[in-house]
Amino acid sequence: MEQNCMAIYHCCAQVISASKGRSAVNAAAYRSGTILRSDYYGETFDYTRKGGVIYSEIMLCENAPKAYGERATLWNTVIFHVKCIKFFQI
């Protein structure tokens, strides 16, 4: 008997609001279970002992800078470009 299996896609997005003291770099480290340093806040976020992360990937379009494939570079660049706005949300 042949079984047909199908993966079910799930996506959940949340707003990371700096005005509420949240950090996109911290959130990225937590969700990926990695260690990331925030250039803007001068803090290191270490979630390497966090369990439950089965897979984590950064998908870039063809014309995106290859350096953005590295998580810390990607999120620190995002913060750099929006930090001039007093109450930014990512």
C-alpha cells in the first residue's frame, strides 16, 4: 500500500518594536537558536542552549548581497538602516 505524504506550510510573523524595548537581533538569535551580537545595542544574545529549533535558514533573492546570508550581518544591517526612525518596527 502506497502512502502519500504532504508537508503543511505554516508561517507566523510578529512585529518587533524597538519603542517597546525589543531587539530584532535578539529575536533572530532566539528563533534560530544561535548566538548573535547586536552592533546597535552592544549586546550579545546567546540561545545556543535553547531546544526545539529543528531547522533554520536565510533565503535570499538572487540579487541580494551574499553577506546577508550570515544572520548577524543581515539583522545588524536592517537595524542600521532603520535606527534613524525613533519608533521603528521590524
